Amino acid sequence: MTDATSTKPPITPVRPPRLRLHAIAKVWWLFLIRGIASIIFGVLTFMWPGLSLLTLVIFYGAFVLVDGIFALIAAAQGRGTEAMPTWWLVLIGLAGVIAGAGTFFYPGLTALLLVTFIGVWAIVRGVFEIVGAIQMRKEIDNEWWLVLSGIVSVLFGLIILIAPGPGAIGLAWAIGAFSLVIGVSLVAFSLRLRKHADHG
């Protein structure tokens, strides 16, 4: 009689989700840099409320460009055989680079068009951050910081598109508040990633 146990297929061990998260968690400091830069920009915006609308938008475009570059670096560093998908982070980075380049290198566009450009970027960024947060929730239980960042980004973009011309001071306050909330969310998110990296 043939031993029934010999016909059973070998059991492949299932890798814990934390191992798949480790590749992106190891670059937690890039998310931290993005958060700190956003907080600094928000504080500076409140300190210089007298900037003209065009200057403010171009200044913000430069910040968006740098943020997009850091997002792309984080996506590239987070790739690997055990990495969770980072395409959402790539799209956030590309959106930031395109929006930042458009506002920073084409100052001849009207301020209203530049503001609209930033509004569209904020919505795109927010949507993909929410998508990324949904994927991250498979690896990190109750991950709300990235969700908060995405929701705030979408709301900010909608406000900019609905009322793009409230004046430089009003826009400065909106951009400043948005940058502070996004910055705090990214800093908190990076610290959660660091905990997983330390225990990975």
C-alpha cells in the first residue's frame, strides 16, 4: 500500500506581511523629510502673507517639484522582491514633478491657471495617497495618517478649483494650513514606518 502522505504536495511557507512591508519601511526617512519640508513651507507661508499671488504660486510650485522628486526616490528605494506595490507613490511623484515644473518653469502662465494647475495636482496626489493607504492597511493595521493626508489633499484641490481667485492672502492661508496638515501626517506616517523597519 502506498503511503498517502507521500503524495501530498510540499507546503510552501507563507511570508508574513511585515516582510513585504520592510522594503518600503526602510526608506521611512524620505517620508520624514517630505513631512518636515511641508511643515517648514507651511510656517514660512504664514510668516510671509504679503507675497503676490504669482510669487506664492511659483514658490509653491518649487516645493511641489521637490516633494515629487523625493516621492520618486522613495518609490525607487522601496522596490524589491519583497516590496509591496509602489506604483501609487510613483504616480504621486510624477504628478508633483509635472505640476512643479509647470508652475516653476513657465511663469508666463496666468496666476489663475497656475493655481488651477496646483488644484488638479492636489486632487491627483490625494486620490493616489488614499489608494496607497488602502494597500498599506493590508500591511499596517488601522493606518489613518496616509488616509488623512489624501483626504486633506483632495479637499484642498477641490477648494482651489471651486474658488481659485480669493486673493493672495486667502490662498496663502489655505496653502499654509494644507502644508502643515500634510506635513504632520507624513511625519506621523514615517514614524510608523520606522517602527516596522526597526522590528523588520
